[in-house]
Amino acid sequence: MKDYDYDTLLNIKTGDRQIGFHRSFHYHRYEPTPYEALQELFQHYELKSSDRVVDFGCGKGRLNFFIHHHFNSSVVGVEMNDEFYEDSMKNLDAYREKVKFRTGAITFHHCLAEEYDIQPNDNRFYFFNPFSVQVFMKVINNILFSVESFPRDIDILLYYSSDDYIHYLNDHPLFQLRKEVPLTGEYESNEYERFLVYGLCINQDF
């Protein structure tokens, strides 16, 4: 299903990319994950309704609505850009016109990723290369501090990840690669067109 068809199905608008770049080199421009890529990921990776997924750099909320539609998982979008945050809230109102869901099942936070307060039930974290590895490291540390206080199984999901993200997690003593989902079709000629799922190593002390 093409991007526009899914946007129509979900009653949202997420297709346009950002023109230009953010004034800080630490934050990258907006580009939504292609729906075709999401479909392929979730053929190999399953979410539960009890999961709570946090999308850092969520843009207009495409991933959030897609996940809720397919899995009924709780989803959180974190977005620093004023315009995209407003668009995500408009999409939330539009999605609500078609789908009934419990209060708090889909939420958006207007803040920097490293300022988001990790919640005890946040357990799946999604990154489409939204910022520099320096910011990524801060966010991962915030996640680990939360897990130290509220032990739980977590996954870090990367799409089109920078080499810096991968090197950081591969070298980190608390993480291990659980799954790799390379994309097929028009995407398979690009080695970065893949999803990587990292989880906490079992029986690690914090």
C-alpha cells in the first residue's frame, strides 16, 4: 500500500518532507519512514497491545498511527519542531474521527528528545536517525536510568541508522543485536535500508 493510500485509510497527512535543515547540526531534517518499510518490518517483528512505543523525532506521527492501527499498542511521539508537532496534533484529531481509543493511547510531546521523561511503561524505542550520536547517547542513558529504577525488557529499533548509532550500541556492554530486517525490492541495493533491533543483555547489573 502506497503512502497516500495509508494516509487516506488512517485519515492523516504525513507525506511531505522537511525543506531545509535545522539550525543545529545535532538534529536532522524530517523524513517519514516509508509505509512499505513499516509493513516489511512488522512481518518480522511483533508488538503487543501491552507495549508502549516511543518514537523520537516523530514528525507528523506516521509511525504512531500505523502502530496503533495494527497492534493497538500505546504510542508516544516526541517532536521538537513546532510545525510538525502541530501537524501531529491535527492528525490525532483526524484519526480520532475514525477510530475510538482510550485516553492516553496516543500522545505527543513537544520537546527535545533528551528532555523527554522516560516513563516506567515505555519499553520500545524507535529512531529513524533523527539526531546526532551525541543526542542519541543522552537518550539511551535516560532509558537506562529508567530501567534501573523500573526493571523491564526493552527494545531499541533503528531504521536507516547511522554507523555511529550502530557502533555505539555494538560496543555498549548492556545491549545486544536481537534482529536485523533488511528491506527488499527497490530498497535492497542500499545497505542502510534495514531495521536493527537491539535489546538489553540478560542478567546485566546497572
